[in-house]
Amino acid sequence: MNIMDFNVKKLAADAGTFLSRAVQFTEEKLGQAEKTEFDAHLENLLSKAECTKHWTEKIMRQTEVLLQPNPNARIEEFVYEKLDRKAPSRMSNPELLGQFMVDSGSEFGPGTAYGNALIKCGETQKRIGTADRELIQTAAINFLTPLRNFIEGDYKTITKERKLLQNKRLDLDAAKTRLKKAKAAEARAAQLNLSPPEENNIMVNVFYMLNLLHVNWLKIWAEEVSKSEQEVRIAQSEFDRQAEITRLLLEGISSTHAHHLRCLNDFVEAQMTYYAQCYQYMLDLQKQLGSFPSMVLANNNQSSSTCAPSSSTTTPSASVTASLSSVGNSAASLSFGELKSSGGSRKARVLYDYDAANSSELSLLADEVIMVYSIPGMDSDWLMGERGNQKGKVPITYLELLN
């Protein structure tokens, strides 16, 4: 029974506090009550925290889009995360493309130029997919997780304390309003007691009695002035304490910025590693594909008795044009072998631009003429090129020997 009485009293007190805050908030919005303003430093901290939360959410969401462009996959990962279950493993887009290329190359035949090229491209795409998976994992741990922890942890605590500070402010202003009304009622009562109506008029006396009852009712509603002053002191103390707690939490935003800066550096480093890996993979693939035009020639010569070229073709790229030019001119192709066996030098026209991969190679410009020759032990797909005082290895597939 006592517990029930306690719960009822507590419920009534909470309801009264809630009603008092609601009335104070409404009167402030209507301009009928004064409002205690936060100091400028606290206001700046609140604004900084709100700005940090706003842009952290935007950066976090857009990073998720960058790492996982598929919205359905992001939703599925979010659901599994909320269910505290591991999402099923799936192949990334580069890995899927690489698998298709490898399968098709195996179907066409690894011994053919196209099949071999597809397999090599597929293996490179799968390596890029693995690097992409590592980037996603590293970014999620080192960048997204700290941002999410701030939004779902630190900022929620700040929001909770900020709301509590707002309630303490409403309590303080409500206590100030009650004190003001109590003082006004006391002054009004004193004025009426000091100046009773002089006229012996019924209406005047009735009006005086109504005012007196009204004042007494105000005094009862607002309680005594001394009690109201004590409420104001208590409310002011609680407000100042909560303001200090909130201020200390908000000043931690600077530390949050420093932490997020370190996380940003980790994210940039992960991206740099990823793009460097992709560049190296594609550079290696380009070198591997550099010898494929001569392979196409060999395959075409082997299958020329059974296959005829199509009369309608699309416009070829520069590398394909060079390959077809070599195929169409078997005498020029044979002269490369003669040049290697003879050990002499010949003039050659560059078919298209070539950027040297290292200092041992020679960069080429389309349509320029250089001297080429072979040296013992050199790879069959390369010759030594010479342009003035510049020397370096050049790929045969980029050259056309001149008669």
C-alpha cells in the first residue's frame, strides 16, 4: 500500500513537472515569458557539435555508397548487422567479371590468342576484386566504424545531456515565473490592504472583494515568496551543474575531430594502396598483352586454310590496326626473323605511341622512324631501338620494318 502511494505521488510530481515545462515552453514561444539564454561559449559548442554530426553523417553515407554502389547490397548488409549475423559472402563486380573472362577463355581455348588474353584479363580482374575487398574491409574498420561510433555513441550522449539541460532551463524559468507572480500577488495584496475602498458603494465593494479573492488565489497558486525564492535557487544550481556537464562533453568535439583526422589519413592510405595495386596489375597485364598481336598472326596463319576474314568489320583500334597490318604483310613479318638471325640493323616506322615502362625501354611516337637491331639473348618479342643518342628496348608489335 505504501509502495502504491509512493508511485502515485511520484507520478503526480512527474506530471506536474511535465505540465510546468510545457506551459513555460508554450509561453516562451508565444512571447509571454522570459527565457534564460545560454552563454555564447556554450552556444558555439552546441553549434559545432550539430555541424559535426550533420557532416559526419553525410560523409559516412557517401563513403558507404563509394565502397558499395549497390543499394540493395547495402540494405542487406545493414539488416544482417542489426540482426547481429554475418552477411553471406558474395563475389565483387571485378571478381565476377574476372571469373566470366577466365571461364570464357577456357571455353575458347587457352591456346588461342583471344582465349589466352581473356584468361590473363580475368586473372587480373580477380586480383583487382581482391584488392577492392581489402579496401572495403580496411575502410570499414579504420574509417566508417569510428564515424558510426561517434553518431551512435558520443553524439547520442551529447543529445541526452543537451535535452536534460533544456529541461533544467525550463524548470529554472518556470520557478522564476512563479516567483515573479508571487511577488506581484504579494504587492497587489499589500496595495489593496493599504487602500480599501472609501466609497460606500455596493459595486465598488464587490469589485474589491473579487480582486482580493483573486489575489489570494494567486498567492495560493504561486505559493509563498520565500518558498519560490528557494525553488529558484535550487533550479539555478541544477541548471548550472547540467550546463557544466554539457559543456565538458561538447568540448570533447575537438578531440573527436583529431581522432577523425587520423581515421581520414588511414582511409587515404588504404585508397592509395588500392589504386597503386590496380595500376601495377594493369601495367603487368598491358605488358603481357603486348605480345598478343604476333600470337594473332601465328593463329591466323595456322587457321588461314579453314577461316576466311569477314568482309564487314568495325573500325579497329590502334593496336588492332597494327596487328592486322602485320597479318596482311607476311613479308614484313618474316623480315623480323631475318633481322634477328642476321644481326644487322634496319629502319622501322613506329605504328603507334608507346610509353616506356622503365629506363631500359625506349618511348615511341607514332609515325617516327628509328633504327632497330637485335642482340643475342634478347626476348623474341623485343628489339633494340635507337633514335639519335637514345637507346632502349622496343616491342616488335609497335614497329613496321621499312624496305
